[in-house]
Amino acid sequence: MSLETFLKTEAAELGFDVCRICRVDEAWTAGERLEAFVDAGYHGEMAWMETTLERRRAPTAMWTAAKSAVVVGLNYGPDQDPMKNLERRAEGNISVYARGKDYHDVLKKRLKALARAFVAEAGADVKVFVDTAPLMEKPLAQKAGLGWQGKHTNLVSRELGSWLFLGVMLTDAGLEMDQREIDHCGSCQACVDICPTQAFPAPYKLDARRCISYLTIEHKDPIPMEFRGAMGNRIYGCDDCLAVCPWNKFADVANESAFWARAELKGPGLDELAALDDETFRQVFSGSPIKRIGRDRFLRNVLTAIGNSSDPTLIDRSVLPHLSDPNPVVRGAAIWALGRLDYARFETEKAARFTAETNESVRAEWKQSIENLR
């Protein structure tokens, strides 16, 4: 059995949905695209992208002995269209990838097992990565043939759609590479058009500073005013550009139970989330990627969603208590939510008064008509 066949057989036995190979000791253009991204300031507050730019340019910049990359993927496809959650404004919408267990833990455990088996078989040196080092996984995945980077810059697979977690094993073994995948987006740009905050200045280019995933996860300060309304009920991440991709018609529901949505995260009530203190937040999101942003940033997102809910009944129990929160970002989000809901309440009361006055006028006219007939 060749080393390539051994790797793919072992990966399948470990539960990976796909395993492909590419060379990394060759020139590629991904580093130039990354430099242009950083030079344009599209990385926002993610300063680590700038400080590690030189190491990110190519896999060999981080490990000079690397010759090949084994790229694996795990499907995390949802069991329903995540776009439907956006219609339920009293509930928080959490990105599909964060509704189950932290994928870093699940993927790295299996990838390490694959690495141990390969080392025992080939005697080569290896390094494994799951989104935790200066390595560009998506360009490697495209080069290895797992899929292509669509116009939303995420990976798209003809077999698995948009829902794919990636892991990479670099090795100093010279392995035979698989065929690179080509772009199958064609004229479609549904992902670009649907973005609520217009985060794509052009197809294949993302301005992270406008992306709701960045704003709700990476951004530490108050949400910029221009994006708050567009966030809707999205409290952690955004799946719009992924969910709308027509290639998802080939996607399957995740086989890995760790990625199945926890019942309490499919559509959690905003009022319940707003009541979380720091200790309860840590308990609820133990083992979840949501835990890493902390209670204050999460509550900022929840209060923004509450402000977009148009539900004035949330004012007393979910907004007013946070006007005196120790964190200024939380207090600011509460003030904004209060203003929005106060306006919604005013509009509701005004409409009710108008209806009552109109009904009274109609009744008066009807009574007068009856009198006239007599």
C-alpha cells in the first residue's frame, strides 16, 4: 500500500469525510493575496494576521522542511436551513458551527491519531494544525482538491457544500499530490448579494471589518452604529453567505454527533441569554467556541439583537438591568436597545390609538347612517 493510500484509508477509518494531499514546497499566490488583504486594512482588529504575515505567506515559511500537506475535512452540515432562524426575532441566532462542541477539540484529536499512524508507517516528521497557527488552510484545501474558495472566500465542495471543518498535517515526506480543484462558482454571486452588511467589496474579497462574524466574535468594542440594525438576531457569527450557496443541495447532515446542535442553542430566547451572569455563561457554554469571547462581548451581541426584536416587553426584564452593568460596552448596548424598543413601543401605542380612534369614527358614522335611515 502506498503512503497516500494508507493516509486516506486511515483518515476514513478515523471518521474524516475527506482527505487529500498537495505539495507545499512549490510557489503559490496565496501569500500575495493575504498581503493585499492586510495592506487594505480588511483584517480590522485581528493584529495577529499582520504580525504573523511573513510566516503565513507559505507553509514552508513556518516550517522550512515541509514538503507535503495532508488536508482533512469533517462535515458539519445542519439538519435544517439556518436562514429560517433569522425570522424568529425573539430568539438568538448562533452560527451553525458553534451550536455543538468545539470543533478544534474534535478535529485535532483525530488529526493527531492520523499523524501518529503516519509516523509509525513512514517514519517521517509531521506537524498538525487546526486553525491555531499561521497557516492558510483554505488555499491548501483548494490546492489539495477538497474544494475551491468561492466568492465569499470560504471553501465550497461539490460533494459537501459549504459546511466543512478543515485540518492540516504538514510532513517532510514527499507525497504524490491530488488534482487541484477548479472554481465552479460561474456567474452566481448569491453569497455576495445576500450579505446584510455588504462585507464583500468585490467577489472573492472580504472586508472583515464589515462582516457580522467578525463583529460578533473578534471585535471587542461597541458594534459600529451602521451595522447594528443589519445584525438582526445574529448573536454569534453569521451563516448567510454559506447557507445561500446552491452547492449546498449536495450537502448532508453531519455524521459526527459532536457537531449536532445542542437543543438549547438552536433558538435560545434572548430574554434567557440576557439574564446570564459570568459564572452561568461559562457553565452554559462550556466546551463551546462561544465561551472564548466572554460574557461581556456575548451580552453586547444579545442586547443588540434585543434592540432589533421590536418587542417592548423585553425592556423591563432584559434591558433595564444592564443600564448599570460594570462593563461600559454592555451599558452602551443596553442604552441603544432601550432607545430602539422605546421607539417600537411608541409606534405600537400610536398605531393602537389610531385604530381605536378610527374604530370610534367608523362606529359614529354607522350610528348616524342608521339614524338617517329612520
